[in-house]
Amino acid sequence: MAAFGTVFMPEMAISNFDGEKWTDAQLVPSDSLTFHPGAHVLHYASTCFEGLKAFRHADGSIKLFRMDKNIARFAQSSDLLSLPAIDTAATEKMIKDVVNRFADEVPEPPGSMYIRPTHIGTEAAIGKAAAPSMASCQYVLLSPVGNYFSSDAGTLRLLLDETGMRCAPHNGMIKSGGNYASALRPIMQARDEFKADQVLFCPNGDVQETGAANFLLIDNDEIITKALDESFLHGVTRDSILTLARDMGMKVSERELTVTELLERAAKPGCEAALSGTAAVLAPVGTFIHNGKEHIVGDGKEGPRTQALRKAMNDIQWGLAEDKHNWLVSI
């Protein structure tokens, strides 16, 4: 099977901002993106994106999950990067139109259609290192994906990094390519040196997030995760999981979590840890690596609460459970 996110639908939705107004959206071949090599995005990283999914239900209908939340974050990222303001209603229509165009290609559960809205600065102006792009392009790519987990997936190994940061703190809540790029080098080093799957960035002992996902510590009936601020990404999946946890009667603590407390709790029976994100929903963590020593989380295996929370969210997404929070939208 092809790697997650490497297969694309042959057409995408696209719209351009010329400095004054947005063009009407069109469906064009997905490989037809054209812009000047001096485009602002190529030199000064004026780009942001989103990731959401469409799901096929048993009755044949196609549902989008929490599109409003993703579009709101997309607009916020554009604003914080000083890109032209998006028209949120037009973006919603672009997403619905392109998903509707390829509705027959939305996989059956446990698969889904991954949706990638992207906004880039396209003004040809290499002298604008300290000024925003006045022109931009917005497009929506589709990628049919299967189940993120294989039958022998196991748990993740995280290197705890107390000296580095995923990205500049004031840019943390922007879903921008540069933030992911800045985390790649430490991630590659952690894989080479410690066989770690990811780096959990904990600057000055403050447990934040990994290079590509939010972090949750699940200590029996309590979930502990960093309180929202501008230093890390405000994940839609994170928000959904915390909401479902409250529905289940779990205690949700959004607060500071130190490395010391993390390791103390991780050693306790019944403790679990997980990474939350659109692709996997919840990926279980089995080992922390800190100062050259390995610390097993609970029994080192995926725990029952991680499984239950992921299933609760998947069941809503696939139409197997009541959508009490009105997260699903028809195309």
C-alpha cells in the first residue's frame, strides 16, 4: 500500500488573490500549480495549511469532520503570517466542491479522504524579506488514505528534549510548513542516536508537543496536557479528544507539566501516553528516553483509555455513534 498522503486525486480546487480580490474557485489538474521562482513563499516561507478528513457512512453519505474548526485555524494562521485574509465561506465551498467531485473515491472505513487546504504567498518579490506578500494562492488537495495503524504497529518511543524547541514560540499556534521543517533535524538525530520515533520538546522542562503532534499524558482517569498558549499548535484532534474524555467522566487538566512529573507519573501502573493528530487520532507512546535512560510508560503497551478514546472518536467519524457535538457536516 502507498505511504500515507502520497496518493492524490487528479484535480484540486484553487483560487488566487491578486492584491485586491479573490478569483472564483476552479477545479484544475492537481499538478498545474504555477508561480514565479521569485514567489514570496519560496524565499520567506509565507505558507500555512490545514488537515481534515471526509468519511463515508454506511448509508453512502459523505461527512466532513469539524471543518469549521479547521477553517477558523486556517484563517488565523493566514492572519498571523500576514498573508491576505481568506474568505472563510469561499474556502468552505472549495472544500465541499472538491470532495463532492471525488465523493465516489472516499474510502470505506477504516479509510478516509484526507483534505489539505493550503495558502501560499505568490508575489514575485525577493526584496520583501521584511514585508508580506500582497498576492497569494489558496488550493485544496485530496488524498485517499487507509487505516493509519498496521496490525503490528506497537507503541512509540519519544526522546525528551529539554534544550531545543519545535519552533519560534510566537509562531507555535500557526500551522505552517516552517514549523515542521525546524523540527526535522532534531527528529532525525533522535532516530539515528536513540531509535526514537519522535522528539517531545520540553524547553526548560516544560512538556509541550512533538514535531508533528500534540502530547497527552493519561494517568488512569486524568488527562494532563499543556494549556493553550501561542507556543504550540492548537490541535483540532486534541480538542476533540479532550471533549470526549470529559463526556466519559475523565478529569481533564490543561496545565503546566514538567519532565520530572511526567517521568514520575509514567512509572505508575495504569499510566498511558499518546500523541494526537488528524492522521492517527491517538498514537500510543510506550517509552520515554531522557538523559540516555529509557523510561517505560505504564506496561509499555497501548492502554485501554487510549483505545477507548480513539474508538469513541472514530465511531463518531464513521457514523457508528451519535454526533452529540454536531461535529459532522454533509457535503
